[in-house]
Amino acid sequence: MDWADLILVMDNGHFEAVEERFPQSGRKMHLFLEYCTGEEGAELEDPMGKDDKVFERILGVVQACVKQLAGKLGK
């Protein structure tokens, strides 16, 4: 985690778990959807244990955000 410039997590539960394990990295960590959209507190739904439609919906959100972030970060 020390080598990362940016750490993106899905939800507040992930944020807390990562921050607990790597407290020095908290300042580099952001919620993925919040970072992408600018919407404060926006979290990605965890699709684990849900049907394929939920996975496909979340995948669509992730893909759109990755495209947007790639443009923001100049990649």
C-alpha cells in the first residue's frame, strides 16, 4: 500500500478494513464511486451473493467510472 498514489475501495466497510490494516494509507484512500462522480459518500453495492443482473449493473458502473477516471488521470 505504501507504493500506491491512490487507493480506491468499494464501500465504507472496505475503507475501514483497509485503513485499520494500513493506517498510513488512509490519506490516499477514497471511495471508488465518490472519487469518480464527486458525489460525497457514494458507495458501490457489493454484488456478492446476488443474481447476474446485479453483477452486470455494477460492472457497467465500474466500466463507466474507469473510462472517466482514465480520462481524468490522463491515461
